[in-house]
Amino acid sequence: MTTAVCFQCGHLKFGSFVPCDQCQARPRTDDEMIISLAMTDHYFDQATLESMRDYILEHGHAPDLDPESKKTFRKTFEEVKATGAIEKMLNSFEDNSE
């Protein structure tokens, strides 16, 4: 399972797109999903994830990606989104919350 940083509260959680077990936030917009995808152990080591968490706790929002990284993560996100996998996963969250 993927270790990820919650884009809203900075809590370390499992799964980039799942609701945070601390604040219940779930990325909904493309930009929230892109930063959530980026802030995972697929791309950064534990120390960097903890630094991201600390940044969110201090500043109240996720760190900004540099333009080149944002472009790369957006491309990856769009490729995955085109497969329908993200929509299917999000629908399963909606089904489980009812």
C-alpha cells in the first residue's frame, strides 16, 4: 500500500486518493489529485514525506510543485484518468460512504 501525505492536514496515510483518516479530506479536483499523487512514497522517501507534512502543518496548505514536476505529474495523472481507473475508485468511495 502507498504511504501518502494528506494534502489538507499533512497526516501520513495509506493511499493517495483515499479519504484521510485524520481529517476525512479526500482529493476531489484534478489539482488536489495531482498533488496527492505526488506526495507519495512512489516518488519521495519517508524523510521528504515528513518534510511535506511539516510544511502543511506550518503553512496550512500543500507545497507547490515546481512547473516541470507539475507538468510530469499532470501527464501521469491524465494517463491514469484516461483508463477510467480513477473514476471507478472514486465511485467506490461514494458507494462505501452511503
